[in-house]
Amino acid sequence: PAPVSVLSAPSALLPPGRRDWDAASVCASLLELSEGLAAAASSSSEESQKTAVVLLLSSGRFAGAVFRGDRCVAHRACTRYTVRRGQGGAQSSLDASKGKAKSMGAQLRRAGEAALRDDVSSTLNSWRRHLDDASAIFLSCPRAMRGPLHEHGGVGAFFPRGDGRTRRVPLSVGRPSYEAAKAVWLALTRVEER
């Protein structure tokens, strides 16, 4: 018997919203995507290559990177003091469950959360052209932070909640950093033959 090849691809590459995937539709979707990626990779002009954006946000840390073809064209990482030492969790989570604490540390953490939202918003503003050209936006963010990120973080202006380009990162990321963003991009944009 002839050897059988099995292709392995991350589920984040499939269009979101469908739950009834069968083998034929998965193959058709992956073939369409791979043909587009192959055409973009073989293109000599920088402008026609597909852009992918990776955004990671967790525990007072933000990292983002823009990849075009096989190279990173922009990246940014920043850290703010937002997590309660010893107890874990963000200050906003404690404020929501037990009311606002009045300590100096709580005020510093609230200011850190506001500064982090401003950092994310300013980064996305400076990447407006990349976000408009992006064929995929990979987002890793805790569930508790998704609402505030879209409503108060200004992300909704760049890509609304229902944007078909936005994909959840189905991996454990760890601390957001440029290295983590690059690892996510490599893991999610490669199809392996086994």
C-alpha cells in the first residue's frame, strides 16, 4: 500500500463561526488559504504580500507584531503594573467584585490599567494601515479583558467584534512578548505533513 500523508493545520486558520465542518469543506478552505499564501509568498512586490497581525494581552503585558510574508515589519511590547501581588488577578477584577479599594497600590494599579489601554490604543492607531491590510488578526486575551478591550481600549474602531479576520489564538501563550508573538505566528501559519 502507498504511504498516506496527513496534513496538520491549526483550527485558527479556518473561518470562524462554523461548527459543522466536514472533511471536504475543511480541505477546500485550507486549499484556498494555502493557494493565497503561496501566491503572496512568491510575489516579488512587498505590497501584494498578505499581512498577519498578532496581538497578545495578559496580566498587564501587551505585545503585538505585524508580519508580511516571512518577515516582521512592526512590533511593540509594553508592561504596566496592574496585577495584585500575592493575590493575583487584575485590580479591575477586585474592584468589580468587592468595590473600589482606596489604597495607594490600588490607585497605582488602576492607573497602570488605564496606561495599558492607552498603549494598546496608540499602537493600533500607529498600525492602522497594517490592520486595514491584514488578512488575519490573531488575538490572545483573557475573557475578562475582551469586553473592556473592545469598548474602552479603542479596539472596536480597528476591528469590530464580529470581524471575520479576527481569530482567537488556540495556544497557551505565557507572558506576552515579541518572542511569544513570533512563536504564535509561526505555529498558526504553518501546515505540517505527517
